[in-house]
Amino acid sequence: MGRKRLTLATERGPVSMLPRILCAVVVDVSASTFASGALDAIIAALPQFRDAVLKDSLLTRKLSWAIVAFSDTTQVLFPYGPVTEWVPPEALEHGNGTAMATAIIETIHLQAEHVEYLGEQGIPVQHKLILFITDGYPNNEPPERFEQAVQLIEEAEQNDFSFFSIGVEGADMNMLRRLTSRRTPLRLADVNDFAKFFAWLNTSLRVVSVSQPGERIKLPDPMKTKPRKEGSGKQTEPENPIGWGEI
């Protein structure tokens, strides 16, 4: 019996045949995200994230990475591809509006297209993740589009897919909770926590890269967030979101 191929020769050079981990980060680039400093914090954290990924040769070969930005429209900043070919942006243009459901739907479709492309190359998919970051609530899109996004997420979750939502100050956490029943959103109390968040993402992707396809994967706990309190002193947000410890 012949040895299993580990690389595929293409015009761009050898391509690893290892199972892929598809990870897309979908970033709200509305004017409010820019004004709060969250957008600058995300931009500052991305080069460190890339450097950390490249230090792990297995993760580097397995990761198919994508970045999507949205405000009133959706823009694919980097379609799914090798992280080695991705150059973190030095700046992101901000816009008006928060068409979040449209961005989620377009990202899931982009993901499906990449899965199909990998299948044509004979490359299996190990796991798929979308991490959705916003400081707002859905607008500038038909109301029914949000329900369409919820349905697409639920359907995708039946096949090795995990959706994570992250809310910064101003985000409608109740709307984010509706996106998936598998995990609650993570609230970032400080925009400076994005460095810690992307460090968590790198660590989590490393854990996924050494797992076996189809197995339940234990992830490290995300950073503890500061609980919000009402006037009565009652805690309204848990210190850690629920469901982030396993995919």
C-alpha cells in the first residue's frame, strides 16, 4: 500500500493535505467601534496573533484563516487561506450601521464555498469556527435576516462547527444570546482585553490542531470578565460565558 500524500503540488507550490481548521473572525467596523477604541485594539492584537500561530508548525499547516469586516455592508478582508499569506491590516475603514446578520450569513456562505474547494482537492475539514465581534445591535438590514442567520448557525452546528460571539461595551447581549443556544456571548469589559482574547484564540486553535477529527475538544477558559451590577447590587452577567470550554 502506498504512503498517504501529505502535500499536493499546485502552481503556488506544495499544499498540505492535513485536515483543515477553518477560522473566520467577523469584525464590526461601525463608527461606534472606532470611537470606543475597540477597532484600534483589534488591529493592534492581530500581528501578535499571527506571530503566535506561525510559531506552531502544525497549526500553521492546518489553519485556513479568514477576516471579514462589516458595518452597513460586508467586506471580505482576507478570504479563507493560509495564515502565512495573510498580512494583518494596519488600519480598517469604519462605516455606519451594523448589518450583523448579513455579515454572518455571507461568512457562512464563504465558509461553505471553501469547504467545497477543499473537498475538490481531497483535503478533509477537521473543524470550523466563526468568531463574531460587535459593539452594537442589528440595523440597516431587514429584520427577518437575523432569524435567517440564527437558522444557518443552527444548521452548521450539526457538522463540526462552532460559533462564538464577543460583545464590547454597547453591544446588545440579548441579541447575541439568540444567535446560538450552545454558548453565551463573551462580554469584554475593556477594549484592551482583545490582546488576551486573541491569545486565547491561538491557544484554543492549538488544542484543536492536535485533536482527532470528530472528538469532543476541551478548550481553555476564556478570560474572566467583570460582572455588571444593577443599582440593587445584583450581578447581571456571569464572570465567564457558558459553553466556551468545549466544542
